Amino acid sequence: MSESIGAEPVDEGAVEIGERVVRWTAWGDPYGPSVLCQPGLGVPGTRLTRAEVDAIRGAGVELVIVARPGLGGSTPYPHRTIESDADDTIGVADALGLDRFDIVAHSVGTAVGLTVAARSERVRRVVLISPMAPVHSGDADAYIGRRMRELRMWFRFAPVARWWIREAVKDVRRDPADAVRRSIRNMPEIDVVPASDPDAMAVGALDLAELFADGAVALAEYRMMMAQWPIDLSTIRTPVTIWHGDLDRISTIAMGRWLSRRLVGARLEILQGVGHYLTQDINRRIFEDVRLSSSGEEI
């Protein structure tokens, strides 16, 4: 099931949850602590760039990416919710025999990662990377950008949301690589260099093609991004670390600050001069911090 650009996963597998299959892929150091991951929008986790794999392996961590319904070989689930995605992640932890585990969530995966922490006392630590805050909170307009406001408005009306997804499906199917190139042209300058790496572009085109191969899967993934969060952040007592670039224009730094104020004792690490797409060195720094936290060493 998995593929990578110049690297291979250290393990992969599937878990049966009810009548569905949830797949997972492990990357990095098979002898390091296992850390579960909820990735960003439309990322199946079955392919990574060499730089990403090198950063994870170099940090001494085994990153287990859980594929959400319809992605990475996981069974599509039209009735999926943030809670069901969280339960899938806990199911993978059960299958791997993880009594205690850390969870890393990137961007759109934030809601699921925090819901896992709210639903399971087995979570030792949550690490949020370029996290996205809820788009329907009372003060969301203070931290979401123009593009996100547009999407939020469109997804309030089911016919408009379905039309938008149909158009995106047609666009991506014509030429996934060109769709990636055009998205890069619209990125802030700080994100252009890491996103333009040939490996990153190749992985991005494959991920995008997989996401929009089935309009229903894409629609469910975007609805998850737009959904009301089912948790009260103030009740989460699991330690949380937030890593956020101060120049991020996708998940704005205001989102990271908003989350840090509402998560009790959260540690906010602001990455100066960094956007949404992280370099190999920064990824390694983050995952080294994850390994130290997982082993109980001093950070």
C-alpha cells in the first residue's frame, strides 16, 4: 500500500473496526518510541519525502500515521465525524499494544488529535504542528484568513459545497502535478522553497490525486475541517506542545496563540521566520523534542 520518494516505511498494517478497515504506516526509527500521527488535509501517510523520513529517523522516533477514511487504503466512511476519526486512532493504538502514547497532529489533524486526548487517558502528550483552530468558534474571524472564510461560507450550504468539490475533482484529475504547481504560485514566499522541492511536489501530486479520486472522500475530508469541534479544550489535562511558524498564512500564528490560551499549561514554541511548510532541520528539531518527551528526558 505504501510508497515513498526514495524511502520505505518501517512497517504498515490494518485494523478492523466494525466493518471498516483502518490502515496505518510507520516511518522513521523502528527502535524509537512509537508516536501516533494525525496528518494534514488529505494526507494518507503512505508516502513521504526523503527529507521527511530522514528527519523522523534522525530524531529516533517511529511515526505511525493513521489514514483517515477513504485515504491510504482505509475504508471510506460517509458518516465519519471527528469523534469517529479519534476512535480509529485509539483503535490503532490498541492493535499496536500501546499502553501509553504520544500523538502528533498537523494542521487540520489538530481537531482529531485533541479529541483523542480528550477521549483517552492513555495519551501522554499531544504535539501540534502548524495547528488549525476551529473555524466556527465565536471569535474565529479574528484568526482565520480570507480564503478560510470563503470555504466556511461555501460549506454552510450543502449544494455549494458539493459543487465546489466537483469542480476541484475535475481540476485535479486533468493534471495533479499542474494543480500542485498552481497552488505553489499562490503560496506566501516563505513557503515556496520547501513546497517546490521536487520530492515534495511529487508527493503532493500523488496525495492530491488520491484525495480527489473520489469526490465523496474529498467532501468528507473538507467537512471534517469545517466541523464543530466536539470537545471542551479547557478540560484537557494532557500536556500539549504547539510548534507554529510566525509567518504561517494557512494556519495562522493567531490560531496557535488562540489554542495555547485555551489548553491548560500548553507550551507554545514560535518558529521565527517559518511558514506552514517546515524544513528538514525544523522537522528534526520537533521530533527530537517528541522523543525526549516520550522517554521522560529533560527537554
